[in-house]
Amino acid sequence: MRLPLIVDADAEQDLAEAARWYELQRKGLGREFLKSVGTTVEQIRRMPLIPSKVFEDVRRLPTGRFPYGVFYKVDAKQISVIAVYHNSRDPRGWQERA
């Protein structure tokens, strides 16, 4: 049975800001970014415990083509995405959400 996946408001904002930025760089690139993150989220839903913990109970799965990671927690009831964060940003930003 697959666990429900919840995307926190902060993670939704991360995603929207990054997609907007990519779209400004090139038309359609924001959509490609969202598709890449969607693929990553589906991988998380299929096998949430495969990536190692990177901080406390937080796990990270990279998005592949784009330099972002999807940061999430897993408990008995759900998967919670807490951040979609650029690899070069200060990790304290997403760590504060943990």
C-alpha cells in the first residue's frame, strides 16, 4: 500500500519560485522543471525508504536534470515533502523546516 504524500506549503512555494525562475530563463523550461520534480516525487512514492537520511528524519532525492533535491520525511501514516531546494543554497533553510 502506498502512503499518502503531502506537500507542505513551504515546499509548494519553493517549487513555484523555481519554476517561475526557469520559465523566465527559457519558455517551457519551468514546465520541464515541474515534470522533473513530478518524476522524482513518483520515485519517492514508490520507494520512500530507499534514500538515506540526510538530517534527522529527513531524506533527499535529487531531481536528476536540475540541481534540486526533494526533501521529505516518512512516518507510518504519510510522506511529507518539506522542501524542494537548490543544491547550492544554504541547507539551514530546509533544515529549519525539519
